[in-house]
Amino acid sequence: VSESTDCAQYLLSRTKFVEGKLAREVLARVTFDFDDDELNQKSRYVLLNLIAKLEHQTPEFIVTGNTDSKGSDSYNLSLGLQRSNTVIGYLKGQGVNIEDLTVSSQGEATPVQSNETESGRHNNRRVDIHS
């Protein structure tokens, strides 16, 4: 895995996310392969960086799964939720004590890039972790 790619993925996640009227900081964004809810090497790297940053903290997380536009709405909502649960399971498995947690799926409803290109679809297959 290229560190520059992983670092860029992690650094790009340091943006503000607007949900309703609240701006929430995106702590991390991990991406997934097509039709998959397993963490890839890049995603594990990003989550390990997040874990290191949160050492000795009991974080409150909002974890939101997302998909590209391929597949039905109901399938994509389910896949997004599976992705969110995979991330939470990984964090807990690494010893992160998560006290307050909101897990959800947006399915394909909130793309960060166009679903017209493969790279856009790849970036839309993601889980965002908000503080």
C-alpha cells in the first residue's frame, strides 16, 4: 500500500460535514470495494491512524455507511449499514472503548462525487466517522 495514497485518503477526510444545521468534523473516511463490506488494507490503515489519534479517549461517534448508485435503494441501505457495522466491529476489536454511538446508512443518497465515473463510484463506497 502506498503511504501517500493512504495519507491522502486520511487527510482528505479532515473536512466538515453538514448534516442539517450542525457541522460535524469527519474524523475518518474509509472506502470499500464494489459490493463488499470487508475492510481493505487502505481502510484498516486509516482506522489504525484514527485509533492512534484517539488513544486514552472515549469517543462519541456517528458512523454512516454509504454506497455508489449501483443496485436497488433497499440493497444499498442494507450494504451501507453492513459497512458501518464492519467499521465499528474493527474499532472495538482493536480495543477502542466506544461509549456513545450512532450507526446509520445513507445508501446511495449522499454521494461525495459523481456516480458517472469509476473513481467517483469508488469514493462514494465509504463509511464516514464523525465526532
